Amino acid sequence: MIDGYIKNAEEVETVSLYYLLPQNNKWHEMIDTTNAINGQFSFKGYIDELTGAYIKIDGTPIRIYLE
């Protein structure tokens, strides 16, 4: 689970999560989006191993690691 807060955010702002997963010997880009309401957002899910990812807020990528 990722819970986040965007300081000085607009009332509703789109937040995107990007990461790569191997499937059938190929890399597939996984994308999830949510709305930050009053600056607060959340992503829920499960991942098998440590994975590099990006959260994009207003077009600005922020590097994170999921585990």
C-alpha cells in the first residue's frame, strides 16, 4: 500500500504509478492512476519482489521502490 500527500495540491490532481513486470519472457509496463483529493492519494496492490517504479505527479516523475 502506498499512501501519499501532495503539499499545496490542487483540489483534485491525477497521480500515476508506473512499473515494469516480466510476463511470458517480455517486459510489460503496468500503469495505475488515482486522484489526489485535497492532496491525499493511495495505491493498493501486491507485488512479488522489490521493483523499481515511478510515481508521476503533474508530469514530474519521482523514483520509488516497491516491495
